[in-house]
Amino acid sequence: MSSKDSVRTVSRLVEILNCFSKEQATWSLKELSLKLEFPKSTLHRYLVSLEFHGILRRGPTDGLWRLGYQLTTWGILAAASSGLRQVAKPAMKDLVVATGETAILTVYQPFFIECIEKVETTHPVRMTLDVGRTRMPHAGASSKILMAHLPEEEIQSIVRERGLPKLCNNTITNPHVLKIELAKIREQGYAQSKEETDMDAWGVAVPVYDEEGKVIAGLGIAGPISRFREELAKNHIKSCEEAANRITSMLGKSK
């Protein structure tokens, strides 16, 4: 393929993606062909290729094309590289002061959760997660809070491709139990864990939203079980929510 053909192909792919909007989030092959004035056979090849890379996906029941989760992943990474960490750091420092525990900021990568920022407590006994380290989505509060807000198809892909390995005493390894847990997290607005990834570790986490209401990160704290108390946990959850709201507000102001 010549460089001119490559540029033309990229331009056509961008044209396809630009058709998706809030006003029209799904398209049939016929509708999109008429909109773009592309032959259906040519357009179908493009769509299948984009689907293969997770950029588009086909509805399993309606057969309509919609944006895939890979775009969300790129959006999260773009946010992280363009200021999410810097914006979140002051709120995370205040969260550590309010709770006395280490604060952790996480984002979703395909099939993994990555820690992109942390602020450690001054307690000599503390739990932590190194920046850049990845973990499985099904274990730990800072992981489950993100998994709970993934599309159902993505959740099923994680379970199918990566499984639910047992990492510690209380890791959820049953898909049905995990489904119930994720539904509970979405309903209550926070995730909690005890010894799901590490012995004697406890944590809570809440989602961080962008201005459009999409979950772009997870904000949580982690500490030893020796400092866990039910009433204290409620206060920590509230502190996490306040910090997450502050980050969302600051992201809007930073644009």
C-alpha cells in the first residue's frame, strides 16, 4: 500500500468514527453506507477491522455498530497524560490527611487496572501500591470500582480471557458472585475490600467522573485491617467521595 493509500484509509476510518455522536450512537451498515456514500462491501471491511481492534463493536442482538471500549481506554490514558495526575494530587494529599491512609488513583487498561498516582500516609504500618503497577480488575476496592463501571461485554471478556484467579483469602473467584458484587458497587457508589489482594489489607474506593459523567478513574485508600472500623469506613468513603468530586471539578476548570 502506497503512502497516499495509507493516508486515504486513515482519513476514511476517521470519517467513520466521526459519525458516532450523542445524537446518533448506533448505525446500521446500510445507514452508514448512505451517510458516507461508501460501498457497503468496502465499508463492511473497515467496520470489521475496527471491531477487531476494539474501536467499534456490533450489538449482539440488534446488529448495530457502536463505539468500542478501546476508545474509552485511550480517552482515560489521554486524561492521565494530560493532567489527571497533577489535578488529582492535591485532593489525594488532603485525603491522606483526612483518613490517615495511603491514597491511590487507578485507571483501566484492557483487562488490567493500573495505579497512576499514589500519596502515602506517614503511618509506619501502611499499605501501598507502586505507581505503574497493574492488578487484576476483580480483586481489591480500587480495581472493582472500575470493573463495575465497564460495559457488560468488557466484563465478560475479562472473565473469559483472564479468569478470576485467587490472589488472597477473600478474592472473588466465582463469576456469579462477582456479578452480584459489581451490581452492589454500582448501586451503592463505592467498593470495599478485605484481604482480596494482600493479607491484612483493607480498602475502599469511589469512581472519578469526567464532566460528561463517564468514569475515568478510581480513587481509593488502603490500609491494614488493624485500623479498620465499620464507623470509620463510612467516614473514609465520604472523604473519598468529596476528594473525587473535587478532582472532577478541577478537571473541568483545567480545560
